Amino acid sequence: MLYWLLKYVILGPLLRLIFRPQVEGLHHVPATGPVILASNHLSFSDSIFTPLVVKRRVTFIAKAEYFTGKGVKGWLTKMFFVGSGTIPVDRSGGQAARAALDTQLRVLRGGGIAGIYPEGTRSPDGRLYRGKTGVARLALESGALVVPTAMLNADEIQPPGKLIPKIARVRIRFGPPLDFSRYAGLAGDRFVERAVTDEIMYELMELSGREYVDTYAQKAKAPPPTPREPLPA
């Protein structure tokens, strides 16, 4: 109830007025049935803007720490994620990836829409990075259609590290659904999952017009190794 109240009564109308979403290809999002929205990830705001423009409920996942903060800031953060349809997942420990997958599988098996960022984290520089195969596993285990979703300028509106977004018109582009039913029963095959993931990332590259980098974004974000002290002569 809180999700729909925030989306259509309290927060949504204000966000639409401020950011005036310009959306292309929204008709590609099926009106019923399980759907995966596979999106590039440019900004903290991505998880606001996508649910804002899709009529159906879109469920993302986020680390549980976002829901347990203290004080006013913690409460506001929690309300933001609850209002945007985000589900908390404990991402610590070795079973974190499986927990995230199981959470979104429940959404899809209930006929809903799961939002996922195949890159696994926000792009550090706006380029599109190598996709992790969790999106393929999710598609193959659920049988859901995958709709590539390109955030076109969210990094200009709220660059990484910026708390207050810039007032500008947000642009989003949805591509035709991708059907991977030809790989039914092959979840767990790493070659198939890599092929499915790469096909999704190619569509995102075409839709977004962003340069593709064949390495993981998390690796690109990692600080350079500390130079070793030279050994004494």
C-alpha cells in the first residue's frame, strides 16, 4: 500500500513534475506476466526513475543495511527504499548472491517485475561494463522475458557521490523483450549463462549508446595496488 501511495499520491507526482521523464519504448514492457528489467546502472536515482515510469510494480533488491540506519537520515533512507519497491537482502557471507537470486525469483514466480543491474554496481565513469551472469540465471530459472532498460542520463542528474540531484529531464529507453526459452533447462551451464548475459549487455550497449568495457565495474572501482617497498640491496 505504501508503494502505491508514494508512487501515485505523495512522491510520484512531484518527481514527474520536477524531472519530466522522457520515455521511449515503454510499450515493450509486457502488461502481465513475469518480466526482468535489466538496466545499466549510472546513478543512485536509477531505482527511483524506473519504477516511476513503469505502471506495474518494479521490485529491486538492496543490501539490508539501507533499511537499518539510525535517526532521521536512516528513517528517510528506509522509507525511500520501501517506497520504491526495494526488498532488503543480507548480502554478507557466501550465500549472498543466492539469497538475492531467490528473492527475485519469488517476485517473478508471482508474475511480477524484477529489476536488476547486470553490472552488479554503479558504473564508475558512465561506461557500460561486463555483466555478471546472475541475470542469465534469473532468466533461465524463471522463464521470464528480459526487457533491456537503458538509463540515458541519470549520471548527469545525480552523479555518483552527489546527494542532491540536479533538476533536469530524465531519459529512459526500453528495448524489445528478449526471450531465452530456447535455453530452457540449461540454468547452471556457465557457457550458456555467459552467452545470455553477453546478449543482454549487447542490447544495453545498443540502446544506451554507451561505450562497452569488457571488465567488471567492481574491478574498475578497486584502488590500484599499493607499490611494494623495494628490497634492500
